[in-house]
Amino acid sequence: MEARIKKSFICRQVRDFQLDSQSVRFYLPQAGDVAVFRVLKIGKHTRMQCENGINRLILPDDLIMCTFGNRYATNQIEGYVPDKILDEYHLLAQGGVAGEVRSMFKPLEEQGPTTLQLLGYVKDLQGHIINTRFLGHKKYRFNGEKPFETQIILSLGTSMDSGKTTTAAYLCRGLRRSGKKTAYMKLTGTAFSKDADLANDCGADVTIDFSHVGFPSTYLCSEQELLDLYATLLHSLQRCKPEIIVIEIADGLLQRETDMLLRSAAFMRTVDGVIFSAGDSMGALYGPDYLGQLCIRPYALCGLFTMSPLLIQEVQGHTETPVLNLQMLEQPEVVRLITAHNLTDKELDAQYAVATA
């Protein structure tokens, strides 16, 4: 059976294992638990990213290895690790995250989710269910400090598909062309290498995300889990010691984990600057206003709205914050803007006051 199993991207660290078909009758999975499923019906997901990063077609009766996880994606799927034994499960994400769909973006409802039958849990040779979180990696406790000298830039946005990833990737390109050793990190989201691959294509010296240490997603993680994940990813970058790290945080400002991180004074004290993406002119203006309530001041506005000269004009007529399109982001000169604007001690103290109020 093992030779027939298509192993998903998030399960790429799983090696020697045995399949336990008995536990499916009574065991309730945790986020990160690995299992083998039979594909029952193809819906939204017709392909799965496999352990080698290749997106392979999946068909009814295929056997696939996935992890249980949660997903928050406003334009895709809302899904959860089930809290009861089910007859059918769902593929929540192309990177190999399985669970139970609670809602779907309206245009996807007719397709429905790809449905799965749980065949068994994947256990190690000692008989323990394999969980991918921190599998094969040392976990570091967040202590509020960077493990090496570097400058950290956050790429935030109004929502999913506002342009955060493209902004981060092209910023990496501009920084790399300026001669700066640059890393891209995706700290939150759902496992799929597309975003890190784009940053790599744009010239980032190294790319990393939460799935690197086995997190199928970060949705519903506690604040301490997120901070420890952040510390562990930073330590993974210590060998190459990038001068600048561009960190993308998935989804919008109101999303649970994004809000949690932005309100964490300890996290924000490691951040040197913020770049903000929006899909339209209203988001470009009022997103920074919202950030201002947290004493966070973006040094540039980017994103989907910059594809429209008219929207750029609207925004520039109401703010002095620089607007950067992709052509500007990829220029070596972008490094001047970044190195000229860091969060001041006063802003950090105000951020702490907000977070602890």
C-alpha cells in the first residue's frame, strides 16, 4: 500500500511509518496528526501538492497522506479539525490539509469540497501517531529578541488577495538587487509553497514558512504557539544570517492570528517596519488608520490597487504615505525607504500600552 500513497507536501518529513486502521473508530485527531485517506469524490481540489513540491492530479480511489488542520481563507474555505468521528472528511488545502469544511466562498459552493474516507492514522515504529508540528526540528521558546542582527519588515494587507505576497516578493527582489542578503518568511497561513516559491523566483536568498517546521496551518494557534513558531523559524535562518527578513502575515488585519500578533508588544518590538497592501483605495486609506490605533505606521502603501492609475491618484490625494507599485518595489533604490523608516521607541512604548490595556 505504501508505494501507492501520494504523500502531501506537509507530510514531506514523514519517513518510516505504519498504518493503524483501528484508531479511526475512537480517536479524535489533533492539528498536525498524519493520516491516510481514500479520495471519494473530486470537488474544489483536483490536485494536491506532493512531498517533492509537484502538484499532482488526484482521482477517486487515490490514496493520499495528509495532516489534520484548520483553515481560514475568506475567498476559499473555512474548515476545522473535526471534534467527532465522521463518515467523510474533506481536503481543506492543496498542500495536504484535511478536516471538515464549515463554509465555502459562494462561487465555490457548487463544486463543493473534495471528499475523503479516513483509512487509518500514520504511526511511527514505536506505535505513536505521527504529528508533523516541529517534527525533526528543535522548538525554540520566544524570548522577545532576534537570535542574530537583522532588520525585519512586515508585509500586511487588508484581506486575502490584497497583494501581500506579491508585494513581499517584489520587495525581496528590490532588496536583493540593492545588494542586501534577503530572506522571505511566511509566518501564518495554510500549507502550500506557492507564496514562498514566488519570493524565491523573485530573488530572495532564502525562503521559509510555517510548514518548514510541520505546521499544516496557523489558524487557531495560541499566541505563545505563534511566538514560539516565529522564534523557531528565525533560528532556522541563523545559518545564512540575512540582513533583511521580509515577513508576510496571511489574511487581513481583522483575522484572529494577525490581530494577535499586531497586539503583541513583544512581537512588534522585533519588527523594524511595516509595508501595507490593499485591494482598493478605501482599504489603502483606512487600513493604515486602523493600524494607527495600534501605533503602527506603514512606510509605504502597495497592493492590488496600484494596478490602477486612477486608484493611485485617489490614494495620493488623501495621504502623504508613499505609494509603491511593483516596478518601484523591484528597484534597488527601495532599500533607502526601508532603512530610513524604523518604528521609534515612542511608537514601541505606545504599542506596549495598547497591548496591555
